[in-house]
Amino acid sequence: MISRQASECLNLEYRLRFGIFIVHLKRLTLKPYPTKTSIKLLFLLPFLFVSCEDDEDCCTVVLPKREQAAYTVTFSFNWNEKDFPTDYRAGPHFSPLVGWTHQKDNPFFDAGKTATDGIERMAEVGATSTLVAELDAQIKEGKGYKIYTGNGLSGGVGNIAIEVEVTTDFPAVSLATMLAPSPDWYVACVAVNLLGADNSFVKEKTVVGHVYDAGTDSGTTFTSANSDTNPKAAIAKITQPPLGDGNGVKASLCSITFTKK
């Protein structure tokens, strides 16, 4: 015969399952269509379980485990006249960093996509508010974890550091900064996954900060007059002069290091 303690534990299990299910069902009905993440969550909810034994006064609710990790992300810039002499201009600088932590393989800033209004504003004038609002909408759809804005750099050589937090559900980082002067170019790390092969967070990781053309302005050199591209072209990595050498941009322009705290 089942004990009173076990019976109460089972009732708690049913209440937990039903309550969480209703919360997520309501969230889904408020959306024009269910997201992949919400569907997965609804599928997994019945598998939350409660551990009880007849002969013990115990009741343990077991929930999915989510690991977290904090990182210092350091952008190291070396945009100088010696290494990048073609049409080099005085007053190089980088706008405040902006980005987010999110699911793996999210291509929001990546080549091949069409720039959002927020990416256009960031790449052309260094503004972040529209982009932050767009990323917030992505997070509300379950695609990301946190948004980050940081400092800029008032020269072509130097570092920008920012602290970010990732989880096993949202282990990737994307951060961007306008390269200026330029028509619509930005430096970014896109969807850098900080989970290692053993599914634990790496201690350190360094990647190249690639330079992208947002595809929103048709200017071809650093100080070209404004010339909106209509319709927008796809975001593309820069390969041609004045910044590229025909194959790409030297990796020395920017390296980005993730250091686990």
C-alpha cells in the first residue's frame, strides 16, 4: 500500500507537470505559430519526474540541469597604416560592442543573411538601440539568453573587453562593432560555441574577428559618400581593397579571445 508521503509526492508531481504544461501552452497561444524551442519544451515536459519511495519520507523534484559559465571576451585590434596601407585614413575607431549569447549556429550577424535595420544602423553609424530591440525579440522567442553592450575604441590599435554569460542551452556568443570610417563595415565574432567536445565549457578560445560588409551601402572605400543599397545585398565577408587583399582581410586586424572566469 502506498504511504501518505509517497501519495503526496505523486500529487506534487502531477501538479508540477500540469502547471508547467499550462504555462507553456498559454505562451504558445500568444504566438502566431509555435517555435521549434516551444515544441521541444512541450514534448519534454512530461518527462520531468519526482522520485519517491514507499519506505522513506522523501520527495525530490528532479529538473533538467543547466550549467552556466562566465567569460571575459577581449577584442584585440591592430588596424594600422603599415599593415593596411591602402587608402588608410586618419581617425580609425570602433563603435561600442553589441551582441548576445544564444543557441548554437544562430546566423543573425553572419554572411549570407540580409542585414536587419539594427545591423544596418550599427554598421553605418555605430548605433545600438535598434539592434538591442531586435535581439530582445529573438530572446523572447526562445532563441537567446542575454544581450550585451560594451565600450568602443577611439583608435585602430587596442583592446575592448566585455563580460558575458553562457549556458548549456545558449552556449554561443555573437558580438559586433562598426569599423570606422567605412560605408557599412563591421567586425564580429558570429556564433562562437564555447562548449567543447565533451560538452563542458572550454577554458579559453581564440578566433579571428572577421570584417563584414553589411550590404546596406554601396560605398567602396572608407570615406565614400552615403549611397544606400536598394534592395539590400546579402551580408558578406570583405575580401577586396582597400581593406582586403583580394582573398580576405589579414587576420591580424582583430583577434577575439574568450577566457573562462
